[in-house]
Amino acid sequence: MSPPVIFNFNDAKDTFTASTRSALENKTSKPLINAFNQITGNETEKKTTLDQALRQVLEEQIVEKKALVDDFLSLIYLSIDGVTEGICSATTPFLLLGDVLDCLPLDQCDKIFSFVEENVSTWKSNSFYTAGKNYLLRMCNDLLRRLSKSQNTVFCGRIQLFLARLFPLSEKSGLNLQSQFNLDNITVFNKNEQESTLGQRPTEEKEDGMEVEEGEMGDEEPGTPAPCSIPIDYNLYRKFWTLQDYFRNPVQCYEKFSWMTFLKYSDETLAVFKSFKLDDMQASKRKLEELRTAGGEHVYFAKFLTSEKLMDLQLSDSNFRRHILLQYLILFQYLKGQVKFKSSSCVLNDDQCSWIEETTKLVYQLLREIPPDGDKFATMVERVLNTEENWNSWKNEGCPSFVKDRPVDDKPKRPTRKRQAPEDFLGKGPDRKVFMGNDELTRLWNLNHDNMAACQSEKREFMPSLEEFFEEAIEQADPANMVEDEYKVVHNSNYGWRALRLLSRRSPHFFQPTNQQFKSLDDYLESMVIKLAKELPKDLPSEEIKTGEEDDEDNGDTLLKESNDSPSMQAKQVTNQQMDEVAAKLGAQWKTLASQLDMKAAEIREIETDSEDVDMQAKLLLVCWQEREGTQATVDSLITALNNAGFPKIADILNET
Amino acid sequence: MGPVEHLHMSVFSQSFSPCGRFLAAGNNYGEIAVFSLSSALSPDATDMSRKPILTFTAHEGPVFSLLSTDSHLLSAGNGEISAWTWAELIKRNTKAVWTRRPNYKSSLEIPEINAMTINPTENSLVIGGGDNNLHIMDLESGVFKSVLQGHTDYIHCLSVRERESEILSGGEDGAVRIWDCRTGQSVHCIEVYKYEDCARPQYGKWISCLTTDSDWMVLCGGGPYLSLWHLRSLSPTSIFPLSGCQRQATFYQDMILSVGEGQFVSHCLLGGEVKAQIPCTPHSLNTLALNLNSTENRVLTVGGSSHQIDVFANLSYRSFSLAF
């Protein structure tokens, strides 16, 4: 017997490295697969060695600095092929990607990332997904950390979109589960003129749709803050930008003092928006066209520009207004909405609610007035906010997954029946008690272990009879008693409501159409009381009541049956005892009954295999039928089936019990 | 000045200082208040900055008209004109430099002076008032050079066309007269109420305000609608559908701003439509002034039947109010 071959790591690695290089040159993974198969050793050992080899090749390529992005990509493709062939472990492509992205500058990372994006379907496939998703997540987060949100907005967006496509919606790491706010998003604005920053920064950012200025901007030398050359409304400026703080952290609104400030500033700002109507300037439309056709992309800036000199221009800009008004709507939705993570002190009082209502109307009106297409925009906003409600409730439920589980099919029936608990437990034993495992529970449960029957028992009948309820009213209706109107119990609204409910359940008069117009509930009740009085048994002292109204002869008693009749015996559930008796009688002929009970052939076979004893089989058949039918497993239906199967005698037994 | 007086105060006239940093306003109690615009517009303005830096009684009766020359503030009320230098006023020295009175025919009744305007080519002051005549005073000498007669009822408003050296005056008699400065004769007389488009007979025929822009003239009455007239052809080109009486109007860029009855400032386009009506504090406005003397304090101020004067830094909304 030859000693077990020791796996030589270094040799194997060298072989793999060489074959990797040849694979890269020839653009095929065959050499690698051949090498893999030739080397003797354990699968796992070989795989890990190949992983190492691939990483080493990559490292050499990176260190060389001459390699192009395409070379890295071909190596990674090779590793993917390797995974599909089963020669390297599933995490290797991700490790390689991570290595590459860590070592390359951002512009090359861009190209690598395009590769990642294109292969999203590969990553989502079964063999890769579980192994790689954490690596991918970490890799993307590292990239995001390196990127600047305002400079590389598009790249950041691509990464986010990729993550969104890769992970399911309910992936917890991507969700803001606690509904937290980005408290770091502070809007800075000038508190005094010396801090004015306009004129110091190179003015690259342009606002879309800049309207014709109303003021003149003095020529400013870049680098020195120029003296202000247009009148600036600091009052409005400060109040306006202070509002952004409330949008950043809405929880402040629940405090009284902050709320008052918010209220005041909002009212002023919205009054300004209201009086300062925007024109649908044709000139600005042309400018927009020019901006777009000049090859400029739609400019996006992450934060508001808050220089006071821009205030006038910003107020004349429709997009800016839309931003602010939309912020209001989002804030209001949060304040009014049910969010699981709001603390219990975050409740709005009535005044606040009514202010929010009014202001919401005003905001929508202002939105509609903003050209162009104000109406369309406002309806769209409304619809979007409505759909937000759905997402909100989804979050409140803890973000359940959207993947529906396949409905369970018939298969599990076999184990349940095999596992049928001893009859004692289910109340089928001789005691007919259900043991709950605890004495007290057992006692309680067995008071009546059929819930439906318990609910229908006489003791739970809480609805009073017409006589009892209206006794007092009838007495009062008797003119001989001379009860004054205000003391009549029919004028009590509480009584009236209950009276109506009772009448609808018990009295056929309720459904009789009459020609009389009743001006109020009290009048209606009085007339009903009088009608009832006439019908009730004559031992009440009010039989002498003069009514003066025409009698509606009614055969209405037959219209309404008492609703608490006990169910006829035939509609009762089949009891265990009955089932035992029927089974005993059926014996070996249970199969005939089985077809009447709509048992499938498969089920019949199962019953046969389950038990040798025919009585038992019959019993099992009935149990199975009862399980399937549930509440429909009535004596009636069993009798019908028995009769149809040709067992009238057994049916009779059931009839007798 | 107690709260009751404040309640009944009306601002009738305004004028900006030549440097543009101060505003003088005259009210119906005969007082003139001087406000510092630069401090009211500064970033660290407080409520105190919106109060006048100086208030003094200028006349016995209401101050109907205020005017600024390069160095002086002229105010007119009950029949007399007083002048102060701005420099002294800023130093809170309220001593008038001179006070003069035109020669009125009868010395029994002293007619009020409703309007004043300066004719820069001749350096003269034109005054119109209750005695149905225009008086022209030479600013250097202080002598009343001439009297222009022609109106049959008192004069409400005056304006000067510099290029043609003409004076326009509108009065209670519904007539707008165009006078030639040198000859002193009434060159044209437009009786606005006779034009059907403009006339609102239910309001009478009097002309309350008048302003020119060389070729164009905007006038409005108590009587006729606010309308834009072409002066060469002497015909109305646009008529603005503003209700009520407009008491002051001015041309600004390509718009006409006008104030009058109604709690708003109307922005009208030359074509005849009312572009916007910006709400403001006083319920009814008497005076409107644009500060063109300074770029950083270039604001619009309006005053009327309230002790507050609204300041508009951006013409489209009210920024804040100065208060007497």
C-alpha cells in the first residue's frame, strides 16, 4: 500500500499560476481545468490553492502597473468560469474584485464597476449569491466611502442602483428600519454680512431656469467679499433658511416652543410665496432649451445655496419653490403619520392638526399656481405621497419580504395522520376530555371544548326581549300615567339607539313601510312603542292605551324568526362517538363510503397502508373526512353519504342518536 | 403721540434723500419723520431701526407734498413751503432754512398746496394747490416768477416733461393741462372725462394722479380709469381695469406701479393688463416712492391710511414696515 500522497501546496500553486497565465493568453479556461484535474489531492485543498494562485496572479498584474483594466477583467471572468466548472470556491471572484477595486484609482474603478453592473444576473444566480453578497456589499460601501456625493454623483447613484438590483427589497441592511433622519444635513446660512460667501467661490453651479434679475449685481472681484449692492431682506432670508432646520429634524416640531417658531416663520414664508406670483416667462423657457442643448447635463446639487444675494433669484425660480413646498408636504405627512418608531410623546394636538390641514391646502394651491404645468405637478405629488403611505405601513410591519411562499399542497397530510396524537389528548378517548397539560387549563377547556357550541349557549344570550326593554317606555306612553315629555325615556338618545338596534333584531315592525314621516327619532320610537304595546301579552297594565292610529295588521311575526334558535340536530357536528359507531358498523365496507365522501384514490391507499384493522381504517376514513370538511362535517351530510352508499341502516342509527 | 393718534394717522407724502439712505415722510398731523433706510435694511436691524431717527412738526396742517432737491427737502402744507437741508436734518437739526408763500389773491383763505415738482432746466419749483393756479418759484432767488392760470378747480397733481420743457397738471375740474414753461400758456387741455373708454362718470371727473415718461403719460382719477396716454397724439392707448381711485403712479422699467384705494400695490404692464397685486399693510394707499438714488437701498415704499410705511426690497412682496 503506497502512503497517501501528500499534497504539496507550493508545487500546486505554481502549476496553477502557470496554467492561469496560459489560460489568460489563450483566453480559455481549459488549461486551468486540465491542471486541476491532473493534480492529485483533495478537492478542497485544490480549490483553495487555485484561489490563492488566482489572487497572486492578480497581485502581480496590479503591481506591474502596465496591466489594463481589461486584463483584470479577463482574470475575473476566468475565475467565474472556474466557479461554474467547480474548480474554485465561490468567493474567489468577489475577493478578486475587492482586491482590484481597492488598488485602482477611481476612474479605472468606474470601468470595473461597469463590469460588475453588467453581470448582476450572474451575481444573483444561486451559486454566487449567498457566497458573494456580503463581499459585494462591503465592496460597494468601500467605494461609496471613497466617492464624494457632490462630485461623483452619477457613480454613487450607479452603485446604489446596483445594490438595489442585487438585494431583495426587504434586505435589512439597506433599509432605514428605525426611520431615522439624516441629522447631519445642516443648512448653513449667513447670520451677518461679513460671512457672505458669494463672490469668493468660483461660481460654477448654475440654477436651472434662471430668470432675468431684477437687481443689478455689482462686479465682484473673486476672492474678496464685495459690498452688498442690492437691497437684501435679511428678515425673510433668516426666517426662510431657519425653516430648513425643521425639515432636517422633524421631531423638533413636537416641542411647543419650536413649533411656535416654525409656525410663525412658515406663515411668513408662505405669505411671501402667495403674494409673489410667478409668471410663466417665455424667455426663461428658451433659456432652458439652450442650457439643455448645449450638452450640459441636468445639474444636480446636493445642498441649497444659501447666499443672501441669491434670495431674490431663488424666489423667482419655479423649481426652487417646488422644492420648498414639497419639503412642507413631506414634513406634514411625517408629522401626521403613524410611524412605529416615533416615541409616544410625538403626538399632535388639535390646533396643530388644524393648522397642518389649512397649510396643506395652501401649499397645494401654491403648487398648482407654479408654472409650468402646475396642476399636473400637484396631482402627481399627491399621488406619490399617497403611495408613500403604503411604504410607511410596510415599514411599520417590520419590512416583511415580498416573496410569496408557495401554497402548501397535499403532501403533508401523511405525516399529520401518522402523527395523530393519542386519542386521550384530542378528546376522543372515553373521558372525552381534552388534556391541556395543566390541570387548570384542562378544567377550563373542558367546560365546553367546542367553541362554537359554547358561544351559542343560552347563557350568552344578552339581547333583551322586546317586553323587557320597552316595558318602561310603554308605561310612559300611557296617557293615563301623564308622564311629561321630557321625562320620557324615548327621548334619551342612548336609549333610542339601543331601541333601534333591538327593533331591527326582534321586531318585524321595523321593516314595515309606513306612510308617516317621522321628524325625529323620539317620535318614531313613540309610535313603535305604541305598536308594540298592542301586541304584547295583555297582563301588562297598559292594555287600555288609546292609540288613535290605524293598526297595521301584520303577519310580520313570521317574517323574522328568532335568531337564537338552537341549530337543528341534523346540522350538528358529527361526534366521536357517532363516528366510532359508524366505523364499527361499516367495517370492511368503508371503501364504498369513501367514494361517497369524495375521498381521492391516493387517500384511500394511504388509509389502507396506515392500519391493518378494518375498523381502524373505517375510523380513519371518517376522521379524514371530518378534518377535511371542518365545520361542514355535519350529521346530515354523513347520513346523505351513507344513504347514497347504500347503508341505510347505519344512517338510521345516526338519526336516532 | 398716543395709540389713538397712530390709529388715525395717514401718510400723505414721501421723499428720499439725495444720497438715498434716508426717507422722509409727511403725515396728516403736519409732522415729518426721517427714517434711516440703510440701518433698516442692514442685517442686524432691530425694531428700533424701523422707527424714525427724527420726527418734527413741519406745518400746522397736513404735509401734502414732499420733494427733495440735491441738498434740500421741501415740504408743503397749508399754503406755505418750507425747506430744510438734508445735512442738517441728518444731524437732527430741524430748523427750516426758509419758508415762503406764494402770492395768493385773497388773503382770507389760505389754499393748501397739493403738489410740487421741480423743473430742472430752469431750476424752478412748480406748485399747484387750492387756488386753481400754478405758481412758479425760482429756486435760487426764491422769487415767485409767474402764475399759470387756466384750471377752474383746484389742482391735484403735477408733472414735468423735461425734454419738451412742459408742465402737466391735473385737477379737480377733470382737465389735464399741458403748459409751456417759457410762454406760460396752456398748450393743450385734455378733458379726460370726455373720452368714453376712460371715463367713470360714477366717480366724477377729477384727476388724482399724473406722471410722465417723456412720450407717455399715465393718469388716473378719482374719475377716469388709470390709463396710459400717448402724448404726441394725445390719445389713450391702454386702459387698466383697476377699480377705485389710484392716487399715485410711476413708471418703472417696463411696468407701471400704482397705488390707491385697495390694500395692494398694482403692477401693470404697458399693454393694459394688471400683472400682479401685491398685498401690503395700509388699507388704502396715498403715496408711492421708488428710491432710485442708491443701488443698495433701492426699495419701493408705500404709505397710506396707516402709521406704517411698507418697504419692498423685492417688488413682489413686502419685506417689512417702517413705523411712525
